[in-house]
Amino acid sequence: MLRLIRTGEAVTRAELGRVTGLSRPAVQLRVGELLERGLVVERTDAPSTGGRPPVRLEFNASGGVVLVAALGASRTRVAVCDLAGRELAGREFAMDVEQGPGTVLPLLMDTWDDLLGDRPRAMIRGVGMGVPATVEFAQGRTESARVMASWTGVVIPPIIRARFPVPVLVDNDVNVLAIGEHRGVYPELDDLMFVKISTRIGAGVIAGGGILRGAMGAAGEIGHIPVIDGGGVLCRCGNVDCVDSVASGTALLRELCGRGKDVRTIADVTALVRAGDAETMATVREAGRRIGEVLAGAVNILNPSVVVLGGDVAEAFGPLVSSIREVVYRRSTALATRRLRIEPSRLGAGAGISGCAVMVLDHVLSPEAVDETMTLTALRRDRAPALPAPVEAGQS
């Protein structure tokens, strides 16, 4: 019923009865429970066709909040969102995740406390996080032997639940970007690939309308697919010539510094590109071609409707994106590219916050989760000790 009300498929008790086939008393009981939980509110401002206006049921997005955090290698966004995934308060700051969970997680939790302000903790329904590492989703365990080494084997949810005792979901950072972009921009498409080109390179895959995590959460690790003629560059994963090691933002800076360019950040590289520096332009285009070779293989395997390019490197360099498009359309099969679109991210960094919110809301507002919560609430109410009978005047 909550799903029907959230989507607008049924917004009156009569419509709920028709759609679900439940009796009127059963509908009344379930709606009453949703009203009591604050997940639904009643509206009487609908137009009347004569007589009393119909009572319309509406999902109560302000009936709770979720805490979300999108961690990057060097920058982190933290927010409090309502139950519709809208950001109510947020903060962005530079932070090196390599400092480890002992430093990063307390900072995140302190920031959530600050952003909550006067909102009572009883309003918190769940926590969603994206981290730049491989994640065993079912356990919320980070599995990165060489990337975020101090996080290897850390199970994040129990640490967060010790302070915020609600469901905690953790996923790879590019997966949550893919979820955010899909739900916010391309909800009508069932197959999408989000490629983040930044300090590192990775992908999140939407297949059949849902995120594809793979057997252990390692799906989308395109950054560790090797390229031809990479020059023998050692990758942080231990292999050589991975596209991440030869075409990421880190690789661009290393390559240009080796050629005598005074570049320390992607902004420095952008300035050289805008100034028309031929050597820098050639380096950027070569990175795009290498990424395109890897994406062409992914397009042939996954056949997405759209490939979304995000991350600060993709957003900064038109020549890189052009090179990616050229190679993908040339190297992928004709059928896979017949209707393929390759587009820049429309949500930018905001896709991470949106994706984290969608991830946790889809879980905590699922029929199974709502039913379980209501059952537990009813059990607590039934087990509560009865209040003593009032003592009347004159009795001792």
C-alpha cells in the first residue's frame, strides 16, 4: 500500500481496495498503521464532485530522514535527506580517505549530528554510504587490498549502527553514482552504464532496471582492464597497464609532469588545454582513446542504452570525451551502438548523494521492511507492561 501511495497509483482508500482486492476493514487497518507510523498523511483539499471532498492519502516525505555520505578519494559530500531523497542539509569538504576508518567514520557521524540540527534522532530511518573501494554489499565489508588499504576487511554498518541504530547500507562509490543518475535522469531506461573518470576510473552498471553488483560486489571494475601498449605501467592493483594506471586523472598528471609540464591538479591540465598546448591536448586525447577501447568491450557485453561519463576529468576535457565517443562507436558492434547515447553526467557530484538516498530508501521503505517494522512495533506494544490502575481517593 505504501508503494501504491508513493507512486500515486492509488491515493484513496477506495482505490487501494480496488487495486489490492483487500476488504474495506483490511484497507482501513493498514492505512491506519501507515498513518500512525507517520509514513502517510491525509489531505482533504482534493476537488469535490458533490458532497464531502474525498480524503486523499499522500506519502509523507517529511516523516523521517536518511543520513547519506558519498566518499571520494579526496573529497566527500555528506547530507541529510527527507524520505523523497531531497537534500535538507549538506556539506562538502576535502578529506583523504586513506586516513582510515578510525578517522573518517567518526568525522562523518559528527557531521551528520551537526546537519541534523534540532531534528530528533527518532526521525532517522536509515544510513546510505558510497565508498571508493570494492564492497561486499551484503555485509557492507570493504575489500581493497591495495586501494584504501587501511579499510580492508572493515565491516562498516556495525560501526555506524553503534551511534545511529538504523539500517546501514554501503556500496561502491560509482554504483551509487549510477543509481543516482539512473533514478534522477533516466528512470525510463533499464540499461545504463555510469563511468567515473577522476583520480581513478570505475563504472557502475544498471542492468534490467537495477544495479548490477555481481557475485561478490566486484562488477564494474573496468579500471583494471589492461590496455594495449600501455608502456608497462604498474597499477596499484599489482598488474600492469590497467586503464586506471594509464588514463585516469592521476595518470595524466604523472605523464605530463614527466614531460616537463608544471601541473599539480586537473585544473592545471585544463588551463593548458584551454591555452591550446599541443602536447597536453595529445596526451588527453590518447587517454580518451584508451578509455574508449575498454568501454567498447563493455558496450559489446552489456549493450546499455546510455553511457554516462562523470567525474572531474570527464567534465573538464571535451577532447577526451570526443576521443571516447569516436573509439566506442568505431570498435563496438553495429547493433550495440545503433541507439547508444554517450552523455555527460547531468547531476555531477550530486548523483552520489542522490544515489545513496535512493539506495537506502528503496530498502527501508520496501514492503518487507515496512511490514517488519510494523510487526516489531505491534509486538513491543503488546508486551508493554500494563499501567497500574489509578488509586481512587480514600484508598491506600
